[in-house]
Amino acid sequence: MDEPAPSRRPSMRSGLVLAVLTVVVCLLGAEVALRLRTSAGLLWHYPNFIQLDLRSDESERPQLRYDHELGWDLQPGASGLLAGKPISISAEGMRNHASGVKAGSGPTILALGDSYTEGFAVADDETWPAHLERHTGRRVLAGGVRDYGLDQMILKAERLVPTLKPATVVLAFIASDIDRTGRAARNMRHKPYFVVAGDRLELRNVPVPTTKVAGPDTLARRVLGHSYLVHFTMGRLGAHELWHGDTIHTGEDSDLISCRLMVRFAALVQRESVQALVVAFPRYEDWAWPESGKKQHRRVTTVLDCASKAGLKTLDTYDRFAKEGVAQNLEAFFVDWHFNDRSNALAARLIAPAL
């Protein structure tokens, strides 16, 4: 009687191939399911989502110009749309406001900051500097620029304060502006940055390079950029910078640099004999993801403490916004992750008595 043939055990190679195929099939299934859930049209449309994101930024670039020290700044005399809202920039490079009404008079206020101060996704007359001018009756120069970090704000203050000689400077920031001090490039634009040198700060990357930031053009991003599953996942993880590859990190301690920048700003206002107010604004993310938001607010508080110790007047608006019920209705206070007209009006009402 013949012996039964021994059963063949699958080889390691075939098992590995089977495992890889299983993973690929599962990922493809997840890709199809997510596209169907989002929009059936995505089943037949396979763009590179990184390129789409960066292309949306390109439409706003005519409103910006290269600056050898700041990296970029508002383009004097430019106009157009910013996140779907009309924007116009004065010949002096400030965002216009107070159209159709008498401009403020009296001691000038210079407002510096990022996109919250420039007024992202709101009209010219809906920014907080516009509301502040109407609320105080004083002329307010809106010098905020999108994507600025605290380092660029201070450098811009050092440029404008000696020439414009405002009576008061309001420097407004969010938690993200602390992180941006640790970047040598952001949104495909190179920027200046500081490094810690003993008890001092040293400025680097000036003149700011004009070479292309090559991250988005790597092979992996050119291929995986077509996956909506990867795009969606990276967005939920808050990893846009890593995913887009349009940012260069310096490796410096951004919290320490931000604190030392407050000392530098205090020296400027004392040297120029002007009043100053450092204001911290809350972000959409601070309430959308409360645990992370609490951690980021602690960082903001630390920077405000540094400013206060340097002799600067400070204002933390977080608690007042919380009392207004932001956590219960985010969409009533934010548009496209930024302050809407209602929030900008509230910010102006909080800043005015603190001046």
C-alpha cells in the first residue's frame, strides 16, 4: 500500500506574497470606500492631492511679493480674492479697510501678526484691525501677513516701527506662530529664522533664498499623492507639513526662541518709545481637539509670561472666547479655520480697553 504523499507546507516566500497581496487589496478597498463616501466623482478622478493643495495657494501668490529679509510680504497695490473674499492692499503694503467711512484719527496703532491679523476669509472691513479702528476712532495700520511666524513679525516690527513711528504696536499671535519660528521654509517659501547662540539669538537664512523647495516633487509624493486615503489620513493626523513636503525644519527649540523674541521686541519698543500690547488669539483647533488645544494654550501662556517679564503688556483672549460659547458652536465664530467677522469684532472689543 502506497504511503500518502506528504503535504507541502507553504514556503516563506509565498506566505509573504500572500500577506502583501492581502494588505494591498484591503488598502484598495479602503481607498474605494472612502472615495465613495466623500464623492462618487472621485472614483473617476485621480488627481495628485498634494499638487491640488499647493495649486490653491498659487492663486493667492500675486498678493505676495518676495522680501529678502522677511521671506515674503504683502504686494503694495494688489487686490483680488483671499479664500473667496475680496482683499485690497494699500500702496504702503497694508490691508485696506474703513471703506466708505471716515478713517480714524489720533495716535496711530500698528497691528502686526499672521493671517488672523491680515484677515483670512473675511472682507477688508471685517478684519479685527478694521473693527479696532471703528471701535477706537484711532487710525489702525493692518500689517498682518499670512503664514508669518513670531520671528517674521518681530523683524517686520523692527522695520516699520522706526519709520512709521506709531503710538502703539499690537502684536497678535496664535500657537502655530510659535512652531513657525522653527521653520526655514513654509508653504514652499523660504523664510528667515533664528538660532540660539548662548544667551542670544542669531538670524539665519538672510538674504532669504529664492530656490525651489523640492519636497513636493519627491518620487514618493508624486506617486502616493494620488491616494485619497493617504491624503485623508495625513489630514486627520495633522501631518500636512510632512505630507506636503513644503516645509523645512531647523531643529531649533521654537518655544525658547519665541520667548527670546519677546525680549527682542521689548527692547525695540523701549528704544523707540512706543506702547506695545502682545495679544494671544485662540484657534479653531484648540476647541476642535480639546486635549491638544490645552497643551498648545499652555505654550501660548508661557510665551505671554516671557513677554510680561520683559516688560510688555499682554492680553490672553482664550477665556473670553470660551465664555462666548465657542466650544458649543465653532462654525459661528470661525470660517475656513480663521476668525469670522463676529470673532474679529469680539477681538477688537477686547483689545481696545487694553491699549
